Amino acid sequence: CLLMVLYFIILNHSGQTNLNAFQMIWEVCMKSDSRRKKKTRSLLLSLILCYFIFLVLVVFIPSLADVGTSKSDSANVDAAVDASSSAKAEQSIWQWIEEHGVLISLLGTLVIALIGGFFLLLSKNKELRLKVENIRELTLEEERAKLQAADEQRQNEKKKVLKTEEDRYLDYIISKNEKLAFHGFETKVRVPILLWDVYVPLRANLAGLRLENKETDVQRMHKGDETRDVSIEEAVRLAGDRHYDGLIILGDPGAGKTTLLKYFALTFAKKEAAQRLNIGGDLLPILIPLRNVDIEKSFLQNICRQLEGLDLGLSEEFFKEKLDKGHAIVLLDGLDEVADEAARKAMCLWIDNAWVRFRKCRFIITSRFAGYRGDVRLPGTYLELNMQDFSLKDVQQFLHSWYKAVEVALNEDSNYWRTQARNAAEELYKRIEGNPTYQKLAINPLMLQLIALVHYDYKTVPDRRVELYQKCIDLLLQKWDEAKGMKTLLTAKEARQVLQPLALWLHSEENRRQATYNEILKQMRPHVQSVKPGVEVEKVLISMRDRSGVFVGFGTEVYGFQHHSFQEYLTAEQIRNNNDVATLVDHFDESWWRETTLLAMGLDNPSMFAAFMSAYLNSAKSNGATADFMVRCVHEALVKKEAPLVKVLQNREQNWQTRYNALLGLEVIGSEIAQEAVKTVLDDKEPRIAEKAFNVALAWGLVKVEEEKAEIDRKTGLALRFFSEVEKQAEYILVPGGEYVMGALQNKVRVEPFYLAKFTVTNRLYRLFLHEKKYRKPPYWNDKRFNGDDQPVVGVSWDDANAYCDWLKHKNKKGGKFRLPSEAEWEWAAGRAERTYPWGEKEPTPERANYAGKVGQTTKVGNYPAGATLDGLMDMAGNVWEWCEDWSDEQDKRFRVLRGGSWASAADELSCSNRDGSNQEDCYKNFGFRVVRV
């Protein structure tokens, strides 16, 4: 209205219409926000219309009056006088209007405003009525929505009731297993990586069967399948097709055993087993962690026990019907997680009873290697699988799948983010491919996932396993929250100080991985208050549970570490912090403590290697049975101090076995200090020490064979030796000839003098042969349990062994024939017809030989000097069966002779007279050989 008044004032003084004023007013009104624009436009148009009406009255009517007056004066002169009085009156009216135009304009504007306000009030009233009606309609709609929701809820409840038991159970299995066990990034609201998106099919070696105890391990191999590399899926089909009782799948920590069973459960639950696994049949997956099993309860009771509190409404009868008909597949995870060896043996019997009860079903059991050895064996005919590490191709496939899943989940499924994922995955793969240290870590599925996680955040990868755990835990504890700008209750360092003692407390009881909420709070409280006084322990626990990814909740009342490896690593850190070498020594070589001990050796700041080795070597644990694991500890140590080993080695009053173990450790270290220490015992009065010292010094190039060896022979009285230049100075011992009655065949035979290799052929020596002859690799060549340089080569057939001997014969410039020993030569060398076992008459013990699966694999050659023969030949009993030149039966000529027993053989298979045989093309994981030179 004020703008209109201003316009009228301008118009009154100028006498002209200014259209720019209209444009100005219009633009001002059109700059109003959209909510007011429509109302403003309507009001403006009304005012403009009123103004034009007023303009007509004020401007045009007076003009017309003037024109009419002039026309009247020219046409009727006479009437002018008569009309003069009336014209003057009219003229005075228009003159008054012109003189008071501003006032009239203002009054007109006010009248227009009042009229506009009246109509606006009517409009508001109408709008109010419309709003009331809309509110009433919305209220009615909300009521209808509530009624509809209630109705849908009733329908869902009805559907839930109508939903079958099987559907409810399968939904539970899918929801529990469809996501990758290791959480994604808390920085971005915890990425849900689906297991199917990143799963890489695993492969394994068929490892034969465990049948009746009276059969040798060679016979058990014959009743199994030929040793070959197979996919796990193929092995499952094989076990079903050939009516085995089930499968036992063995692997290293982090090899993917649990993930494999989760994948199987998910595949069967989604009814895609035929497509993904090529396994027919609509089978119900029953996945049970064995650590949760109560062997006092039946199999059915344990199934229902793990489903308690889930409100699934499942009965024992439902599972019984499926199991009775063979319409289920039983997946039992983690035999090694059962408390101790006695409990694991009892669990094996419980599993066997379950199979006997429901023998129509397939049973698959997993375990770490360390948890399935010695007397811990499943009765019956189980196909044994040894899980293989990832190949580089598998590593590449996993990285591409993992990065794609992460980038798509964090951003969007677009070509740009797929390209980003592909580039990042390939960049990391190139690093791994070009770095042998990275490769050793990346071939383990768990470690590869940690590598990807750390690389995603840090854009780099540590070289050592211990450092990788450290980086990963740092990332999980703190970096995610920092990336989100969240204030953490504890820093990574403080959280570690709380979790380390908690891990040790959990680990101190074998097989304890979880504890209740109250138990965890009780253990955490003093450590939280120590690092951050005043912080509420409950909030710290919830924060760790919900955001860290290290320590998680299993349900609402049970807590534990997300992966057992985190518990083992943090336990090792706490032991290092406390310098608690006594705990490691007390539990040395126990399966529950092996990983923790190795990780503790890899830690520094400070290193506990020296204190640990001193305590170990001066304890009862230092014996032949633990020597192999002690060597692994030395390999794993970051800081290798020679002092405690040198002190024990040079103490000639010390037990010879302890000194021998110290010598093994110094052999691994190989430093100048270690070399000088070995030189001091070359003339040791203990023949086994002097002999080992000479072999170590020879390998280091510290002694010459011809001159110094002759002197050592005179001092020790040992038999003459021959050293094979082709085989890196491998030692052959002269075995004197003689006549005796062979124990097994009771034939009188005469044996001429011959040289027999002191050790079986190792992987280090066999690699020379493979490289030069371009020969095929044995099936276990890449298996970490059997491919150490100083372990005996396994998986070699009789034909392979003969090919090696032929290669030696053609390479040796000094002449002589290299071949496999005859059966008569082997038995004579082992016992000279005087000993039941190579070492004498005493029964086998873990200090004398590697047998009965107590170690679960081959050990380094020469680790059992207490089991040496009279001539100093090593490992003639246990470790590997050794091929001989002869036929087992000269008439039949189907099998070649095997002698000596292996790491998997029973004690009675280790006698010098015991013999077995196998097809000369067989190449099992317990077959090796040694060479004769004549």
C-alpha cells in the first residue's frame, strides 16, 4: 500500500504514468519465497486492478469532461450563458478533486486495502477450514494405518505360526552365517561383507584314513585314496560316494576352517548346494561348535541346547526326523578347541556315538593340526584332509572380491568405485607377489584379510606377522573412531593395556574363549581404573563391544575376542610385559599354547628370548620330544641372543640332550658368536654333541672334510665317513659288513660293507634334483607341515627315489654306485641283528623318535639323537617310511618294501625287523628314502 501511495504522489506531480514503478513492485514481490509468492501475486493483481479503476476516475473522466465542455461552447453559444452556473459548479468539483488528489489517492488506497483485507480474511477463513479438514483426514489416515499395521502384525504372527520349523531354522542359519565373521570398517558404520561375495574355494590334500588300530599306517593309506590335491567340495562328494563315516578337515590357525563350515551351512540353508557345491540332496545343515558341546548330553540335546533363548519353537523331534532319514549334514567345528587331550579323546567317542546313531548323515569335523594328534583320533573310517594355503591366484581373487565388496558397500555400485576397488586390489597383490615375506603371510586366509584391512587404512603392509597383528589391533581399537571424529573413551594404547591382562586371564584356562558379562567386568575393572581413573567400566566394555571389532559380544551376556588369534596375540603381549617366561615353559609345546609362545618370541620392547631360552634349557621340558618346537621358537624370535644357548652348550656337566638342543638353536642363529661356540665343542667327549657340531660347522664352511674330519674321528672313535659333494657334503656312514638272520623273513643273509646316508634325503637336497632335472614336484611340496628345508622329503614314490639315485650316480665324479638300500642292508644298518630298535631294547619314547602322530608331522632330520643307531645313523625309526630296493614278495611283485615306520606309525611298527610294502607309484605324506653308496 505504501508503494502504491508513493506511486500516486509521483503521478500527481509528474502527471505521467510511470510503468517502471509497476515493474519495480512486481520484481520486489516476485522475490518473495515460494510459500508467499502465490498470495503476494494475487494481492498485487487486485491492487493494480483497483488502481486502474481509480485512474480512470481521477484522470480520464476529468479529461473527457474538458472535451465535452469545449464542444458544448462551440455548438451552443446561446446555451453557454444558461449553463454557466452549472459548468462553474462542475468545474469547481473537478478542480477540488485535482487539488486534493493526494488525499483522494490515500483514501482510495485505504479503501482498496480494506476491501483487499476483507477478501484476504475470507480466503484465510477458507484456508483454515481446509486445514482442519486436512488434519481430520490425516488423523483418520493415521488411525487407518495403525489398524492396518496391527492387522499386518496379526497376519505375521499367524504366518509365523504357520511357518514350518524347517523354514524358521533355515532363516536362523542364514542370518547367523551370511556375513563374513571378521567385521568391516567401523569408520563407515561397519561394512556388511557377505560371505558369498568374498569366499574363495579352498583346496586340500587327501591324507588317507584311520582304520583299525592293528593296521599299519601304510595299510591305512592303501585303504584310502591316492594322495592328490582336491577341492573341499570334491572331497565331501568323495566321502559320501564311497561311504566313509565322514571327513576330518585339518588346518593351521586362520586357514579358514570355521569359514568353510559356515559357507557349507549357508549354501545348504539357501538350498544352493547342488549349484555351488555340486552336492545333491536337500540336506538340513546342523552346525555345532564343539567347544560348546556337553558330552554328558545326547547329540539331539546339544543341538537344541545351542538354540535356547532364540524363540524358534524347534523340537528334538524335528531334528531327529531329519537325522533318522539322512536328510541332514552335520558340521562340527573346532575339535582342537575342546579343553585338553583327555577331553578331546572323549569328544571323539561322543562324535562316533552320534555317527553310529545317525549314520545315514554326512559328518564333517574340523580341527587344528595341533589338536588332532597322538591318541586324539576319531574311530571309524574318516577321510582325512589337510587344508592347503592359498595359492597366489587365490590371494588375487580374494583381494579383488574383498575390495569390491568394501567399496560398493561404503559408496555405491558404480563403474567408478568398481575401478577404484580393482586398482587398489591389484596394487596390493603386486606388493605381495613381489615380496616373499608378504607371500608367507598372505597365503593364510585370516592373515590375508588382516593385510587387506591394514592396507586399506595405512596404505602399507608390515613384514612380520607380529607387526601385522599390532597394526590391525591398533586400527580396530582407535583409528575407526578417529576417522569418524568420535572421542574415544580409551586410546589404543590404553585399550591394549586393558585387553592384554583380560586375554591372559581367558587364556590361562585351556579352551576358554568367552566369559559372562559380570566376569568380564570384574576382570576389567582394576585395569580400566589404572589407565583412566573415573571412567565407567561398563561404558568401556560396551564401547569396545560395539565399535572396536577386537572384543565383541556373543549375545547379550557372553563376551570374547572376535578371533582366537587376537586372544593369543594379546596374551603373548601380556606375558612379554610381565616377562612371565615360567608360564611359557610350563605350557611348552602344548597345543593350546603353541601359537601364543611363537608370537611371544616375535615380540620386542623388550625381547624375552634370552630369559625364555635360559628357563627352557634348564627345565625338564628340554628334551628330544620338544626339540623341534624349540627350533621353531628360535626361527620366530625377532631378537636372537646367543648367550643362554652358548652357556648351556659349553657346560659339559649339563645333560647331553639339553646341550644338543642348545646346539640346534645356535645352528638356526648362525651368527659369528654362534659359530665360535660350535667350534669349541668339535672335540666334545659326548659323541652326539661332537658329531652334530661337526655337521653344523661343515655346513657353515668352518671345517674341511679330509684333514679335520680325520682328527675328529681319532678322538671320538666314530666310523669313517663319506661326504657327497653333489649333496652339499651330505654325510654317509660306513656300515661294516656281516652275516645275520633277517628277523621278518628268518633268512640267513650276508651283507658287504656299504655307505648309508646318515639322514633321509631332505627337501633342501631334493630341490637340487628337481631344479636340475626339471622333475615333477611331490604332492606335499607346498604343504607347510612338510616342506622345511631340513625336513625329509615326503610324497615321493619308489620310482622318484630311484630317479634321484640315478641323478646322483651321473653327477658324482668320484665314482661309486648310488641306489636305494636292499632290505637286508637296511635292517642290518638299523640294528645289526642285535637290537630290537635302532637305539636298543627300550620301548619307543618321544625322546627317541617321532611316531604315533604325537607331533602330527615330520620333524627336522637329526632331531632325535637318543634314537641313533650304533653307527650314528639318525631317524631309522619313525619320521618317514623308507623305500628299499626289493620287492615285498619276489613271487607276487606288486609291492616294494618299506622300512622304519613313520611319524604316524604305532610304537610296534618301529622295530628293526618290522616291514611293510606299497605300490612303487604310491607317494604318501609319510614316504621318504635314504641313499646307499657302494
